[in-house]
Amino acid sequence: MTAPPHPPAAPGTFWRGLAWLWKQNLLGSLGIVLFTTLVIAGQVSTRTDFADTEVADAVESRWGAPVQQAAPSVRWVQSGTVFTELSPQALARQHVQVDAQMNYRKRGLAYFSGFDFTFDGTYVAENGQPHDIDVAFVFPIEVDKSQVLLSELAFTVNEVPAPLDLGEQGNRLVWTGRLPVGGAATFRIRYRARGLESFVYRLDPSLPARDVTLNIAVEGGDNIDYPPYVLAASERSIGDGRAALTWRYPSLESGVALGVVLPSLKKYDELVATMSFRAFVPALAFFAALSLLGLRHRRRLSAPESYVAAAAFGFTFVLLAYLGAFMHFVLAWALTMSAFGAAVVLFLGRLFPEEKLRVLVGAWVATQVVPTAAVLLPGYTGLIYTLELLAALLATMALITQQQVRALLSDRLSPGGTA
């Protein structure tokens, strides 16, 4: 006589939990969120690449390019000879003051570090030869790239206004004159211009430099950096939205590049992409909160209800990206979180009319507002995530000790319960 077959073993708690999550329409809801967030993240990334090319070119054509200001050069011949073989001569002094005011240029979610600046340079050329010399002083001006306002160009020689001879190409200021034995000439050049991203002052690499001082003062930002192959400032003062940098060298055997990358604003396009790519984990927490609400109120959300909630969660990032293109990103973030938060809380309030309002608001804040704020504040990301996890852990510890919660979990997850 054969023994009757054993009845199939009841599924364990883990599998019952998975089955319960499946019945909460979790897979379809996450699919909606993933589709929405990945599409907007890809779109933002594409627009970022576009901003680095076509948009950047358009901004440069209207505003100006990174400024590359070369130091002036001096060439000389003995007086009375023909200007055929010109000998180079190092300047005896180069004192330059650059005052920059940040004027950020916004294109969509991208901010470009535009700046207005005033260039004021004083140069001294000395005649150390045993005879009089005829000199040519040449100061390069990249009119097209730096958008120089030529109406504000001023040039003096020994404190006397000099003609503004820009040469045949219109890209350099030229002065010719005679220096007697032991004589010197002081040149001062001042102009206003505008540029983008960086300012670099390049000394003549083939000549030594004497008594070089470059001061750059920036207003409107203080997160400065240095371009590649540029000497760092010997003195700097940074803070309160201002930066003051000084390069001072009594003597240099060969010319070098001095300069700075101007302050920049946050790259909000990258922030939106980061928020969207990370949305999967907060979305899991959001749907887990919905499932717990359904468990508490013994009301399972239908597929349309779950998918509408998922669409609202995912579409938040779409609205944030496009709204941020037309206003300051922080304001767009606050409006988006508030608007969708009110809509989601109102929707959940209709589904769970007996639930307290603060619980519904807390679910939205914990799963959407706090995670996106952590991306918006990169310096505090780890701290924000840690504090939120700590709050969730403490809340779980408090709930698990309540008799009603333990009875509910026991009823739902026991072999005889309904998952």
C-alpha cells in the first residue's frame, strides 16, 4: 500500500512577499517610471552635447570666446637705418589690471560663464643700447573673438594720447617712435571687452620678462580654477562672491601663461540627468509606501491607479527639465516638487480617505523631494541620504513594536493569510 502523496509545501515568507508585491502592480509601475526617466535623461544628455557644440558656438558669436590676450612686443633698429632687420627687446615692466564682472549666459539648462572685463595695462620699454633706437610697439587685439568695444579703447604714450593705429588687419595696436640713449617710453592701454569661460595672459615665450604683475579681480563668483599649462596665482583672496588673484614676478627667464578659469554656475542639465538616472531607487520606496498604505487600509490599488501614480512620479522629471530651461533651476525644482506633490497627495487622499494628510505628504517628501534635493546639493548628498535612511530605520523600529502592526504583518505573511 502506497503512502498518500504529501501536499505541496506552502510558499515561504519571502515568496509570499514577492507575490504580494507583484499583485501591487509593481512591475508595470516601475516600467513606467524607468521609461519616463530614462527618456528625459537621454534627452537632457543629448541637449548637453548639443550645448557643447552648436549652442556654445552661437553664444561665442554673440558674446565672445575665451580670452587669449598676448603680451605686447617691442622690436627695434638703430636710428637712421632701414626697418628690415628688427631685433626683439624685452619690456622693462608689465603691470596689468583686469577687473571682471560675471554675466552668466543661460541657454536652456546650460549656463555659460560670460563676463565683462576692463583691461588696463602699463608697459615700459627702455633703450639700453649705446645709440638711439627706433622702436615698434605692437599690442595684439583679437577683435572678433573678444568682442572688444573699440569705442572704449584708450592708448597713451608717456601719458599723452596716441593715435589708434590698428594696422591693416585691424587686429593689433601699433606705435612707432624713437628712444634716445638711456631713454624710456611708458605705454598704457585700456579697453573694455567681454569673454567666455576664461582669461589668459600670455607672455612672449622667446624673451625674458621683467617686473611682471597681473591682477585679476572677479565679482559675481568665487569658484575659480586654472586653465591647463597656466601658472597658478602667487597671491589669492576668495570669498563672498569675489575673487582677487595676483601674479607677481620680478624676473622670468622665459615667458609663461598666466590666467584663470572664471567662476561657473552649477550644470543643471547634468543635475537633471543624475536625478533621472537615480530615480529607480526612490521609485521603489514610493511604491513600497503605496503598498504599505494599501496593506494598512486593506485596499489594493488597481492597475490604473498604480500606473497613474507611477506616471505622476516619472513625469515630475520631465516637467523639471523643461521648466528649468525657462527659469532659475532652483525655482523650477521648488515649483515642480510642490505642484506634483499637491497633485499626488490629493490623488492618494482620494484613494485612502482615512489616511492622515501628514503621512501622505511625508511619503512624497521622503521619496521624491529629499532624493532630488540630495542631487541638488552635491556637497551634502551623503549626509542627506544617511539622515533619510536613519529616519526610515527609526520609523520602522517604532512601527514594528506596535501591536497592531505586528498583528497585521502576522496576518498577511502567515501561511494562512492573504498576501
